[in-house]
Amino acid sequence: MKIHLLSGFLGSGKTTAIQQAAHVLIQQGIKTGVITNDQGAQLVDGGLFKKLGFPNCEVINGCFCCNYNDLDASIVSLCETNATEVIFAESVGSCTDIVATVLKPLLQFRPGTQVTLSIFADARLLQMILIDGASSFDDAVRYIYLQQLKEAGIIVVNKIDLMDEAALLAIKIMMQKRYAGKILLYQNSLNTDSIQQWLQVLDNSHSSPALPSLNIDYDVYAAGEAKLAWVDQLLEICSPYNNAIQLATNLANAIYTAVCKQQYPIGHLKFLLNDETKMSFTSSMDASAPVILQPAASATLLINIRVQTAPENITRLISNAIAAIETISGCSIIVNNHSAFQPGYPRPAYRIG
């Protein structure tokens, strides 16, 4: 069995890469499963993979390292129910120290399993943080970002299709200087050739017990996570004018606009419309996926927001956006589930130095 771990900061495109890679492998007859992970309990990406029909499990309420036993149980479940040959396991984007707390325990407790680790980085955020020095994220949040890159064996610089040639060349020169000892891939995860190249690298990569564990300051790590607000809501939009899908789309865009207006640094904003259509915004992206607008009296909208501010600020922002949409449209919006918090101190179940 092969377990491909993915880490990398919020919004780096890990989910899209998994979706495309799993599709390629399943078409080849390779039984493939997905494990998603989040600090919260309501996962947009988990819902998306369910809708796509990929065998999948969720590790919720904490990262892989703190919930290692849940990760292992998910691996067992996929193997028993699907005879899975390849598993993509996507760690929550605010997590680091994966080598010591996940990769090495997997190698120790599951001998004979091939385990790889790919660290994803949005090319535009790389430029902002490492070249321009323009990122508005707190120093402790940037510490997590840099530690993720430091522990990588494979770095996937993603979303290169959104960069011009000069900017991409500058990133390549910078990455070669800073991370010359690592495998560096430059990828558009919506391009089949890019995905095939990544899969080939993974297939040729042997498990790497030689990857060094980080010498990490857990107090700074914890402080960085605590800077980020985690807000999850499940909404039901009811419209007497059969335009609930349009209103759900308007609400998602209104929330993103309000976050930008407040200048809260964005990890990611994810919205899942009617359990099937995903809209996503990051710190360097200002457009959502197209939504097919159809008449509907009601619609559901699952919201996952990860931004640098206090949770109550995001909760109030969403409430204001809901009230504005209701006033303008005459619809009613019901909050069925709500969770708002900041991640606690990371306490790995295992750590192999």
C-alpha cells in the first residue's frame, strides 16, 4: 500500500490536486482512497469527495498529528471496505512537523508501507512571502508556513498557471537557491500532464525515514495557529422567488468581499453549495468557481472560513452579510450548525525525532 501525505498552507490547492490525481488512478484501475483532515467537524472537502464518489474518510476536530489514531483507523477502514492500494491523506493547512508526528510513526507502525510527503505552496503566496515580503500574515503564522517548506522532501509549487512568465522565473530561481536539496515541482493541478508528473515522482519516491524531523518551537507554532479563526456554518436559504441558488452565490461573494474590506489575511474561504458545487477563495485569489444557476426554492451552503482574526469577528461578519441578503431579497436564511474557535495547543500523539 502507498500513503501519499499532503501538507502545505491553507489554500495551496491540495484538494484539487488530490481530486485530479485520484481520478487518474481510478481510471487506471488502481483502488484509491482519500482522507481529509480539519480542526473543525464540518468539512467542505469531505462533502465534496463524498459527492464525487471517491472512497473517503475524515479526521476531524484536530490535525493528523494530534489525532494519529483516528488517521490510522481511517487507513484501516479504507483498506477493509475498498481494498485500497493508494491513499491520499491531506493534512489541515495550519499543521506542520508532519515528518516527526505522522510520516515516521506510519513507517514505524506500518512496516512495508510506502509513505511520501508532498508540501504544496501557492506560487502567488510564495512570491508574496519569500520575494515581495508583502504578506500580512503574523510572524507566527509565517513561521508555520516556512517550517512546512523546511521539512519537505517534495515541494509542489502549485497554481503556476496564474503567474506570468517573469514572476514564475523569479520564483524558480529563489526556490533553487533556498531549497536546492529538495525535489521541486511546478504544477497546474488542473492540467493532466502536471498531475501525471507529480504521480510519477510519488511512484518513484521511496519512503524517506532519512527526512530529518524539525527542530520546531511548539510555542511559536501554537501561537501561529491561535492567530487563525476557524468558523464553520451550515446554512439553509429559502426563497419565495425560486432564486435560492443565486442568493447562496451572492452570499458567498458578499462574505469574501467583507473579509477583504476588513483586510483580514485569508487562509481560505470555502463554500459547498447543495453538497456538490465548491466555491473557494484564498489570500491571492479573487474569483470563485462558476455556479450553474437554476430555479430553486431552497439551497444549502456549508461554509469553512480560515482567516487571521478573532472568531467573533468572522461570526459577526457572516451575520451582517446574511441580514443584508435577507433584507434585499426577501429570503430567509437559517443557521443549522455553527462552530467558531481558534485551534488549541498542538499535542502530537507520537513524535519521533
